[in-house]
Amino acid sequence: MPKRSATRPAAPQSRPAEEEIWPRVTREVADDLAVDALARDRSGKPPADELARLREAGLPALLTPPSPLRGGSDWRTACAVIREIAAADSSIGELLARHYALTWNTRFFGGPDQADGFERRVAAEQWLLAGDTGNSPADAEPASSGAAPDLTLTLTPNGNGYLLHGRRSFAAGVTVADRLVVGATCTETGDWLTALVDPAHPGVTTDPAHDRLGQRLAGAGSVAFDGVPVLPEQLLGTASHDEQHLTPYATLAPLALRLALVHVALGIAEGALAEARDLSRAAPGGWPTADPDPAPYAERPGGDPYLLLAYGELVAAAHTAAAVAEPATEALARGLLMGRELGSNERADIAVLVAAAEAVTNQSALQITTRILELTGTADSSAGDPGFDRFWRNARVLTAQRSPAHSLRAIGDHYLNGTHPPLTLRI
């Protein structure tokens, strides 16, 4: 386990430049989370304490409008925060990634005043958001987990509001969320509505997902809604039921979530590499060498040249993933700034870059965590089991939420035929 400070940071009390605030605050939170990451993974408890650490640092409010006591930021910074937190604890990285994506959803589906008011309330109440606004359960808990099958959520008109019915499973946050942001079909118009729901309402029943293979601290579970009232002020936006009438800007919603999860996967890979490096340096004499002339490496940590070759390959894979994720992040950030002026061509370019980042990063995360598990499986650690299996388990669960075939097919069709990825709200 790397040496990290256990001191929890306080929320910033002034507004120096964000490039000074957020990297420092995030680094402190990540160091704090890394100290007991293995123990917390094995306990599998709801991430209430971890959420308190995020709140103390002000991280849930990062994407909300600036205030005198809080500096708001942009998606580039948010992705960097997600990546560093995920390197320390990928479950908490995913929790934060999905919260950020949901925080932004009112900008996609509602008006500017509505979005501004919602985001300010999220910051003032220090809410953590969980849920899913996509109209596909593709990123929900896999059926093999034993969770009940997903049903389409519906909103039925009732007086001046609606009643929410149905059941959905969610990959993160439902065990600790202050509010749920969910997408549902209006039974009268067929339009897709985004609603804000209090999980403490008696009509909301949460069933935590127990014994997950990985991402155990993400707070996953299924939620049933039994006639939950939704008032007009709880509606965060509307999208047409006809995807041909969706604006390019609205369809950035699933791309923003997918890119946020790319940075979680990248964090897993980098976190596994960093901890493995620390273990290799600390291992007495490293691993036995098969090289006929080990002298040039004998005085170095991990003196086996084949071990050095393995690390070289894995570091190169991590650098490749980071290099592909960077242009996707920049493109999405520019697209978000364009708002409703975003055109279909720009949206297509963003979709292809996000798909490429997703495919490469997921593959790299699986490759790196699998190989690290093999390299460290026989390591001599005086501290006992180093717990590297958690990186592999977390990478497997995270990358299983979306098939790489969809991303690769979209990339190939765009490159070969110039076909734009479809304008859709599907994850």
C-alpha cells in the first residue's frame, strides 16, 4: 500500500484560480481514500463515509455555478478529478462520475434558468445525485447479478403532476443518494421526461446489490417506484419520443456519461500500475531473474529484465489509453460550450472520439489489471495479501456495462462510409 496522508481536506474558503484549487483538493482526497481502499472494498458497506469525504472537499459541487465560497469548473477538470479519485478507489470514482453527468442533464433537456436553479440547489443542499436518464437499461446492473428485471419507468398524468411507476436497476449511488434523477416515458404523449425524486419517499423502495464481483462500494442496486408523485417543479426537462427530432446537443447526455466512465477505467489502470510499482520496489531482491547476465539490473528494484519488459508494455498501454482519452475530453468540452448551437457534424465527431476512447481504454484497463494480478500474485509481501484482485474485478464490472462491439462498429461505419452515429439518448 502506498504511503498516503490520512488527513481529510477542508472545503476551499475562497476562490483562487481553479487550477490551484481542484488538483490540490483532489490529490488530498485521493490520498485519503487510498489509505484504506482495500479494507473498505472487503467490507462492502454503503459508501456513506466516502461520500462525507467528498463533501468535505467540495467535490460534488465542482460542476455547479461558481459562488463566493466555491469555484465552479468545467468538464475537463471534472474528468481529471474523476480519473484521480478512481485511481485511489474506482467505486467512488464511478459514484462521482455519474453524479457529474446527472448534474449536467438539466442543461441538455431543460431551459437555462431551470438548469441554473437546479445546479445551485444541488450545491446549496450538497446533494449527491444518482439515477439514469437514458432510455435504455444497458448500463444498469447485469441480469446475472440476480437483480429483478428492469421495467420501463412511466409517468402517468395526475392532476397538475404525474405518478411515477416502474423499477430500474442502477450501477451506482442509489444506497446513498440524496436525490434520484430518472428518465421515464409519459404515458399520455410518449415523450421522455426527466424527473427529480426524493429516495426517502414511501413509494420508493431501494434494494442494494449485494456480493458484486467488483465496484462494490459504488452503491449499486435496484429501485422500485410505486405511484410516486412528481410535481411540475420536479421535472428537469423533456425530450421528444421521436429520436429524429432530438437536438445534437441533447444527445451529448449519454456521451458525457460514457466519457466520464472512460476516465474511471483509466484511473483503475493507473492506480493498479502505481500500487504494483510500489510493491515491486519494496520486494526484497525483486523476482528471480532468468537473464544470463543480470548484472546491469542487479542493483535496481525488480531486477528481472523480463519484469521490466512487462512494466514497459503496461505503461505503454496506459499512455495509449490516456492519449486517446484526451482528444475525446477536449472535443466533448468544446461541444458542451457550444450548447444548442452544436451541429450534427460536430456531434458525430465527438461521438466517434468518445467511442474510440471507450474501446481503447476499456481494453487497456482489462489488459493492465489482468497482467498486474499475474505479476504480483507470487510477490513476497510482508503485509500479506496486497489485494490486487480488486483492480481486476473493478475493471471487469465497469467495462462489462457496455459491449465494445457497439463502439467499434460506430467507429468503422463512420470511417468507411462517413455515417454519423445516430442521434440517440441510449447509453
